[in-house]
Amino acid sequence: MKITITGSLGNISKPLAQKLIAAGHQVTIVSSNADKAAAIEALGATPAIGSVEDVDFLTKAFTGADAVYTMVPPNMVANSWKKYIAGIGHNYAIAIKNAGIKRVVNLSSIGGHLAEGAGPISGMHFVEVEFNELEGVAVRHLRPGFFYTNFLHNVDMVKNMGIIGANYKPDSVISMVYPNDIADAAADALQSDFTGKSLYYIISSVHTSTEVAAILGTAIGKPNLPWVEFKDEDVVAAMEQNGASHDVAVNYAEMGAVIKSEKINEDYNKSAHVIKGKTSLEAFAKDFAKAF
Ligand SMILES: NC(=O)c1ccc[n+]([C@@H]2O[C@H](COP(=O)([O-])OP(=O)(O)OC[C@H]3O[C@@H](n4cnc5c(N)ncnc54)[C@H](OP(=O)(O)O)[C@@H]3O)[C@@H](O)[C@H]2O)c1
């Protein structure tokens, strides 16, 4: 099959491409950076260099593909992040129609049922809604949990302050996933003959914040690493200090609030469509220890 993958050599897209190439498919990888072309070719894929903000480019990158994998890349400087995400989804929908694509695997998120109040996840909700209106196109949405790899951003906090935390509680329940487990599920879906519109959760493990702190802490010799709950405004200030736009920072805090309230887990907890990822948090903790 000919398959076009967005997301460059990112956390999911690189292992996804590797799996598809190993299975004998012709893979095209979308990247916004011409410097990645050589690494993409070295994997055995064809680079398509351009931006997901450009519908004509996307149409060209999708044309001739039997299936596409869509994801909306993070944009830390968006002025209106939810609108930006929905807008990239709209670009994809137009390109899918223009290119006559019949099978789409779309990366969404746990919490994708929340049309508002869930930060960037509410943007992904509208991408799901628009894709579900595509006539004659089989669409499978994948709703992964919170990526284990997000905790790599906490390494400096753990090192310098001896704590780990966010704006959710020590006993908040976090449904999580290892990106490679998402790549497995996406590869399976892209190669299967599904029809209609469907959605699947992908969850590798579920732990409270305090359990996360203990598992990651144990891997670095700090088994009593405390989980500290931050105020929303502290999260906003820290994100802005790290270069995020005000709107992106506010949306991050909003996402933390739905993790805290556990509204993010509501639909997942009721769903019969769950793919269990094989990677435990303890296994990821070894990567965390290496980064530490
Ligand atoms: N983090 C979480 O907990 C979580 C949970 C649920 C869902 N998600 C979803 O997962 C996504 C991240 O997936 P990931 O970790 O696999 O991706 P990733 O590692 O962040 O990589 C995304 C890649 O997209 C490329 N890109 C950025 N802007 C682009 C543009 N304008 N046009 C074309 N390509 C562009 C970049 O590569 P180049 O520089 O080569 O272009 C970037 O490395 C999030 O955006 C979100 O939608 C995340």
C-alpha cells in the first residue's frame, strides 16, 4: 500500500513509518523541515516537505495514497490554539476530499468527547467532528492517553527542585500511553480494512500522580519524590516563561484542570473500544532515568 504519514520523525510517526516500511508499504512522510529529508530517506520513506498549514501542499502529499495518518503538530505560539488545531483539521479534511482518500487514521486524544474546557483536546474534538462528516471515507480516530514522554519535560524540575508536579492533585488518576504503543495501534489500523467511522482509546497504564512520582522517582534513586499540585496561574506563568503564547499557556492549564477533575477519563471509563498498550510506566522510567 501507499501510505502518507504526517508528524515527521516525531514520537509516533517515526516508529509508525518504520513498522509500515518493514511490512513492505511505500511510505511518504510529511515534514516542515527540508533538513529532515535525508533522515526520512534513510528510513526508506519519501519525504514530502511543506507545512500542514498549506492545503495545496497537503493535497499533493496525500494524492495517490491508499491511506493517510493525520495528526496536528503542537504549535506553542498559536494565538488561538483551539482554533489553530481545528483549522489544521479543516485543511486535512479538504486535502482528503481533494485527493480522494478513502482511509484515514486520525490521532486525537483521550478527552476528545469534550467540546469545550479541555484546552487543546477541545480543538481535537472539532477535528473528529469534521472528519466524521467526510462522505465515503473510512475514518478511525485514535484517542491516546497522556504520553509518558511528557514527563521528560519535568527532568529539570526534579533535578533542581526535588519535586514533580502539575496543576492536578496527588490522587488524580492519569490514563497514560507510551508513544510507541500508539504507533503499533496506528500501524494495525492503517493496514486493516475498516469501514465507517470509529474510535479507539489506547492506554498503556493508569496511575495516580503520586504513583507516577514514586515509579519515576524509584528509577532515579528518589523513591520518595513528592507530587506537588501547582496553581493554574503558576502553570500559565511557567509556560509563558518557556516561550509559549498566553493562549497556549492558558489552554495547558485548562487541560490540567480536566485531568484534575477527571472529566478527561469519563468517556474512556465507559468505552468498550480500548487498545491496551504493552509498555508499563516502570519500563518508560528507564528512559526517564537516562534523561535525568
Ligand atoms: N502529549 C500528549 O500527552 C498527547 C496526548 C494526546 C494526543 N496528543 C497529540 O499528539 C501530538 C504529538 O504527536 P507526536 O508526539 O508524535 O509528535 P511530535 O513528536 O511533537 O512531532 C510532530 C512533528 O510535526 C512536525 N511539524 C511541526 N509543525 C509542522 C507543520 N506546520 N507542518 C508539518 N509538520 C510540522 C515537526 O517535525 P518537522 O520539524 O520535521 O516538521 C514535529 O517534530 C500532539 O500534537 C497532540 O495532537 C498528545
